[in-house]
Amino acid sequence: MRTHRVAFHRRRFSTPTLHSCSGDYAAKMHQDSASLLRRTLLFAVVLTAGFVLFRGSESLGFLSRFTPAPSDFLFPPASYISESVSKEYTLEQVLKNAAMEDKTVILTTLNEAWAAPNSVVDLFLESFRIGDGTSRLLNHLVIIALDQKAFKRCLDVHIHCFFLVSEGIDFHQEAYFMTPAYLKMMWRRVAFLRSVLEMGYNFVFTDADIMWFRDPFPRFYLDADFQIACDHFLGLSDDVKNIPNGGFNYVKSNNRSIEFYKFWYVSQDTYPGYHDQDVLNVIKFHPFINEIGLKMRFLNTAYFGGLCEPSKDLNEVCTMHANCCLGLNTKLHDLRIMLQDWKDFMSLPPNLKTSSISWRVPQNCSLDSLHHYASPEKVLHGPPD
Ligand SMILES: *[C@@H]1O[C@H](CO)[C@@H](O)[C@H](O)[C@H]1NC(C)=O
Ligand SMILES: *[C@@H]1O[C@H](CO)[C@@H](O)[C@H](O)[C@H]1NC(C)=O
């Protein structure tokens, strides 16, 4: 196993200047909200159809269209977490350095494609800095690098970095949606998060293409073991028919959550060829969840939105996910607009921060562009989330 000696870089984050709002901004926002609503409604319809199809997918023979998950990926032993950084920076140490007083950490994963300068990670970190009360949360964010280049870049831009070595798997390229490499990366994430729970840490897992605009903690449910953001939220936080998105969840470390993560992981054998989110969509109905007493909650898109279903009111939004978007450049395009929208909003005087202001996205990530690829699974879950 390779050893990388690393230095801890502490870097001060400068506050970016806010751009002033252009005169026709509100008008543009308003104009776009109609098409947004149309898209959202269309999406809801497609989504419902996709979901019904998905639930009946075994009988429809969808399974055969996917390459099965590699069979050599067995239930991970505790030792699979590679301590490839120098001894000072084992996972235990990195988590300890980053944890809040109640042993909660914020975790994200990063590969080379997303770690490159001007790529996803820069926008992700910028969102914390320009967000409302989010910059302090950077002290609790651990970036899990999936390859060496991502790890190196992390050390340049952030304080808490961990290199998760993957024997024989190369995650450094953009992992295309539903390819074997993509599936492996997603399932590895489930296995890794379980071990974080076993180490006694609660976590907020966030994909790096989720912009943090407000502190999400006040919006979390106090009684839940596992709470997760949604591509599509039906209105009630305990309705298991909500369509969750695995890219953002808050999990408390306890026996129930650990049992649940084990169950989730082994369920990939029951549904080979599906990714973690698809499998979650099936096992969320399983009696095992009640047996272990896991309390699951679904987060309202009003606070935890995305391009599938945006948080309409910028006064309420906590996070916005570039879900329902295919391709890295397309994603970056819309994320930049999203950040600009936020900056423009923040620079408004309080009396103009009305709920009628909304996002100019999705643009290139629009569902129209997804129809080209229309298979129910892809429309349902978007590209790498
Ligand atoms: C988990 O269960 C074990 C055995 O049943 C028990 O000893 C332990 O205290 C439990 N831990 C938590 C965090 O609830
Ligand atoms: C975004 O869409 C516009 C208009 O269709 C196109 O000209 C541009 O190349 C796209 N950009 C990216 C990064 O996809």
C-alpha cells in the first residue's frame, strides 16, 4: 500500500464581492418561472410513469439491459478503508479533526474530473463561502478523494482531505451514468458511509454538485435516523413514496442506521445492475426497515431542492443540487448560473428579496435535453448525482 506524506494546508477563504443586480433581473426570473413550472409538472408526470415502470421493472425485463454489478465486489471488511495517507491522517484522525462537538461531519466524494480547477469542487466550496451562514461549516467538511489527483487538489483548496484508495478501480474519469464504474463508485460510497457510522460519527453526505446556500441543520428532523433529499417530494416527510436522491442525506450513527446501511449494501445482490438510489427506492418499502425501527424522513425540496424540483423561494433554500442533468459541462454551465442567481439575490436590499424571485436554471440541464436519452431510469434519476 502506498504512503503519501501530506502537509495540512490551511487557507483563508476570501469573501467574494457580490455583483449588483441588473435591472431586468426580477422580470427575467418571473418570466422563467412559468417555463420552470411547466417543466416541473412535466417532470412529475414522467417521473411518476418512470417510477411505476421501475417498480414493475423485473417483469418488464429491464434488468437485462444493464451490465451486472461486478461480482468481485464483496461485502466489505472493515479493513477495506485504506489508510494510504501517512499515519497522522487516518480516516479516524481526519474525522476527528473535522467533527462538530456532537461528532457530526459533512462528507463529500471527489474524483479527478470534478476536482480540476474551475470544475465542480470550486463551485461547491464557493457556495459555502457566499452562502448565508455556511462558511463556518467548511471547518466540518471532509472531502473524500477517490483518486490521487483529486486528493492533491483537495489539499490545495481545503483543510480536511482523505484519500480513499480503491484497489484495482480507476475512478479518476467522469464516471458515466450506469456504467459498471459508476455503479461501483456508488456502492463503494454506501460501504464507506457505513464504516463512518460504525466509527460513531453522524454525517451529512453531500454530492459536490450540491450548492450550500444556508445552514441545513435547523431544517433537519430531530427524531430521524436517516433523512434524505428528494428528486421529487410529494408533500409529507414520512411518505415512503417520495423519490429520494442519494446525493444528500443526514444520518445519525446508531445501531439502526448501521443495520440499515448493511441491509442497503447487501441488497445490491438482490437487484444486480442497479445503483444505490434505485435500490433504496425499493428497499424503503421493505418490512426490515420497521423491524430495526429505523426512522426515515424525506426532506422537502422547498429547502433541499435541485434542478429536478428547485427550491422556489430563495429566502428558504438551503441546498440546490444539479440533479436531472446530463454531462459535466452542462452541469457546470447551470451551476455557474445558479451561483450567480444567488449572488444577485444576496445583493438585493431586504425589501426586494421577495418570494417571486426564483432561479434561471435549469437551462442546459433542462429535461428537454434529457428526453433525448429517455429511458425511465435516466429520466427518473438523472445522471451522476
Ligand atoms: C447497539 O447494540 C448493542 C448490542 O445490542 C448494544 O450493546 C449497544 O449499546 C448499541 N449501541 C447503540 C449506539 O445503540
Ligand atoms: C448551453 O446551451 C447553449 C444554447 O443551447 C449552447 O450554445 C451552449 O453551448 C451550451 N453550453 C454548454 C456548456 O452545454
